[in-house]
Amino acid sequence: MKESFDGLVIRESSYGDSDVLLTVLTSEHGKITLTAKGARSQKSKLSSLRRLFTYANFECYEKYGKRWISGGSVNESFFGLGSDIVGFALASYIIQLASELSGEEVRAESVLRVTLNTLYAIEKKLKPHALIKCAYEIFAAEESGITPDTSACAYCGCTENGKGFWLDVMNGRVVCAECHTKNGAGAAIAPTDSFMTQNILVPIDEGCMAAWQYVSRADPKRIFAFSLTSSESMAMLARATETYIVNHLEKSFEALEFYNGVKE
């Protein structure tokens, strides 16, 4: 059976002497594995389709229970990502997150669309790296169904507090500083709750809360259309979104460690 579809290469690995296995994110089939026979040779007509971050149309056939690439054409290569090590590191983290958000033979229209928009934003430097990263992490939480309630304090319902707020990571809620003190939570990281789950509390402010709500509700094309009033707020949001998504997905990301090691 022959088929054709568009997809983004989110992983590549060598297979045999000259073949390449590609993990491709598609709208129709979600995350799938394609085999590119002989693609490691520079003379192969498939060599341009195998590169990480390449968005292409893949022509495939099925044989021995596998999808094999017979041809195709590049739609977008995101070539510019290779010229900026911080951007490359962030883009690598984004596609690792995209892989976690998608499954095999499960449609992934929104994940593919937002991932492509994010790579474009990184390549063209449309927004600061930290803002782009935060927006995608908030999208990832929304897509995974684990978005916290950042609308108001979970205890008193306040939306403004001169002493600030805490993001209660594992309980998916926000607690104002006063209620945090009243309820005896103590330190920023309390050992365990009654269910023996670690409580992780990250400081945030009203701006962070508003930004999180905006991205969660925004049209996919507009998730980067926000700003924060200070570098302190941006740093808070960056810490909060990263802590939240890593703990809820219960996964470490090599590319995230790489990004944190090279970012400005």
C-alpha cells in the first residue's frame, strides 16, 4: 500500500549499514517510524528528508510490517536553527516534548501545528527564547490535560496579593502567600502530603498567572503574543512552567539539560 503525508522529523537514528530510522510527527497518524533505505549516503535521493527538524512530504509504502520511504519533497528545513546553539538546544527540547505529547496512530493536528509554529519562532527569533519555551510548556500541559488552575488562590480566591503567590505543582493550583503561611506549608518544598506525594511550591506573581491563563486559552497561532513587565516575572514563569511539566510528565529531557547549560 502506498501513501503520502506531511510530517516533521523529530528523531533520526542509524539502522544497519546505510539505512536510517526516522520518527516523524504527522497530523494523520501521530508519531510514526519510517525507514529510509540507503539514506546515509550523500548520493541518496532521500538524504534531504532525513535531517532533524525537516518538515516534508513523505511518499511511503508498507512492506514486512514497516513503512519505507520511496520519495518525497522538503516543505521546510528550519536550516537556520543550526546557526544558533541556544536556539538549536531549545528546538531539540521542543521536539522531545512533542514526542511525549503524541502517540502512534493517534491524530496530532494541534501538536504538529504548534510545534512547527514554535520552531519557526525560534529560527526567526520572533520572541525571546525563554518566552517561547514557557509558551510551549504551557501548551504541553494543556494538551496533556494537566493544566493547573492559575485563575486565583485555591483557598481564598484572591487574584492579587502584595506578598505574591505559589504554584502548587503537584496539586495543580495556585496559593497566595498569606494562605500558604496560614496552612502551615512552611518551606518552598514540603516533604510529602497525606498521600506521600512530594509538594513542590514555586513562587509566581500575578503576571505569571495571567500569562499562563492567556496561553492556555489562546489560538495556536497566538500563543507567543504576550509579554511580562519585568525580567523577574519572566524568570519566575520560566521556572514554574519547566518545573510543572517535568514533574507531571515524570521525565527528564537530555535536550533540556543541554539548553539550560548553554542559554544566556
